[in-house]
Amino acid sequence: MQERIKMLRKTLNLTQQEFGKRIGTTQNAIGNYEIGHRSPSSSVINNICKTFSVNEEWLRTGEGEMFLETSDNVLDLLAAKYNLSQDVRALVGEFVNLKPDIQQAFVDYALKVARSIANDTDVSDAVLQSDLSTPANVPTTEPDDEDAALKAAARKKADAYYEQLLLEASTRTSGASTPAKAG
């Protein structure tokens, strides 16, 4: 089992300390498991499997796949590998479940904000003063093109939502009360 614990930790790109912290034990304990001086208790094995979506049979015997087949497995691995907070993991999970045009709206705004920060300009100038009704990378739609019209409407809704988020963020930083959410 010692090789499999080390292999798992290395696959997750975690130090012994990070791995131990995630499962509620110490770096020293993980080191002892990896060199075979100690065997993990059933509760430690359970914590490893639960925390990292590991196949218990693989961990105990080496049989089967390392990770369980779950819909959240990739997100859990990503969260573990990059030490993502629960909020960031939830955001990524929600993002990947959005329709592509809504994802693109998120990406467009994130890039605008990043460029604004990189250029040391006012974020609200870069984002809020852009033309929200017809973004440059979204073609205008013909009245008979129902699919394109739906995409444009979704894009406009996403734009309005991001505008509201940025307004809320700017009012929180300025100490003003938070306005109601757009919808």
C-alpha cells in the first residue's frame, strides 16, 4: 500500500504536508505510510478515498482503477491538485455546466478585467463602458434566425448579469450598500 499512497500523492501533485492536511493527519504520518513504517488505519484509508475519490480496492490491493468513476471526479482532482477552495471548485463546476455562449460571456469579461488590471486602468471603465448590447465578437442576428436570436438574448442577459456583479463589487469596495441583483 505504501507505493500506492505515494503514487496517489504524486499524481495529485501534493506534498506530504498538503496531502496529510487534506485527510486530517500529519506530514510525518504520510511519510511513515510511504516508507512502510506504519500502515494507515481504516479511518485514514476511508478519508483518503473520500477526499480524493480514490477506489478503495485499488488503494488496498492495487486492483482496478486509481480513481472512482464519478461525475465530479475531474473537478475533485483539479481542486486537490491546485488547492482550490470550495467556492472556486463550485464556480468551476457551475462554469463547465453553462451553455457555450454563456461561458464565452464569462471569458470575455474575465479577459477585459484582466487586461484592465494589467494596464493599470479602471476596471469599470474597461468593462462597464463597453457596448453591452452588441459585443464585437457576437454577430448581429437576423429576425428569422431563431437560434442566433436566442444566443444573442442569452449573451445580453449574461452581459447584464456581469455588469451587476461588477457594480456590486465596486460598491462593496467603496463601502456603499449592495444594490439588488439584476435578473
